[in-house]
Amino acid sequence: LAKAAKSGDDLTVRVLRDAAHSVGIAAANCVTTLSLSCVVLGGGLPTEMGDLWTDWVGQSVSENVFPEELKTVKVVGTELGDNAGVIGAAIIARDCARKRDS
């Protein structure tokens, strides 16, 4: 998908922009409800598409978040890429082991 979108395939771009819009609405709801200052996007699309995906989602967040003060929310991709889940699980396992041993 990322390769097709980056090469300018019209159908792929339309589908992904629509998906980014929906993700942005969901993120905007979370930002509005929790007054978040940053949204971190993880997974395959943000990793493979980079700024293109985060910009699309960020545009949708900005269009759908309220009140006005929350429109400054940052939308970024994870620095850990596809490894975020594995690293998070390892950290939880380490913390559980430490608690058990103390």
C-alpha cells in the first residue's frame, strides 16, 4: 500500500486518505476527551509511509478536534516502528520480574 501510494496510484491514495481521515476523527475524539497534547501513530502504515500518513491523519485531527486550544496537538509516528509492541511487552515482562523478585 505504501509503495503504491508513494508512486501516486490514485485509487490507493484515495483509500488511504479516507482511512487517515477516519483515524484522525478517532484520534480527535481522544484528544478532545482527554486534552492530549500529542498523538503517536504506530504500526505498518506510519512506519512505511512516514510523514505522508502522519500529515493526512494530523490534518483530520486538526479539522475535528475542539476546543480551539487543542488544535495545536502534535501527530507523530512512533520512533520504534513495528517493534513498538515487542519492546513494550519486554518492558512489562521486565517490570513484572522485578516486582516478583523484590
